[in-house]
Amino acid sequence: MRLVRRVRPLKALMVGLWGAALAAGVSGCGGKSEVSVAVPSERARTLRPETPLEVLDSQGKVLISSPLFFVAPQADPRTQLVEVKAAFRNTVDLRPSELVRARLIYSTRETLQLPALAVVRQ
């Protein structure tokens, strides 16, 4: 019996923070809108203006992706959260003051993806 190993090609793995902690608010009108997100101050230290922010639907699929254009210089003294904003063209009809789910992509890296059956314990 010959063991055959199939290895999938390298893929970019996204490492991010998302979920209820990143409930975002939409503002703006017409074709241009912006998303405002409050991020914990310890995570905000790694954010740069080119960090991608993704707006998600209820199933977790990406509706819109846009880079950040604003990272607040100070945390809110009451909550210790830092406000970040991303601007986008509103092609999915989000309304002002609507709450949406958002995901910040802190980093990506190349990884090797293996099928579970290819791993053998000895």
C-alpha cells in the first residue's frame, strides 16, 4: 500500500478580529458613506491607515471592503476604545445610523493547507 500525499497550494490566511465587539455604525448620505468602529486600545496600536475593514452580512459574507482612513490618536477615557473609520461607496444600500458587523484584517500570511486525512499520528 502506497501513501499518497496531496498538498494544496499556499493560501493567504487572514488573521482578524470580528464579531459583536466590532459592531459598526454607518454614516453619510448619497453614494459615499463611512463606517465607524470602536476598537480596544491594545489592538488599535497595530492599525495603520491602509488596514482593510470589511463590512459583513448576517451570514458573515463580505459586503464591502475598504481601507481605514482614520485612526483616532487617543482612546476614549471612559471606555478605552479607539475609533477607526473607513470610507466606501455605498453599493449595498446601507442606511445612515445602521449597525453592521465589521471585521478588521490585522495581518495576512502565507500558509500551507493540508487535508486532515494526510496527517498521521505515530
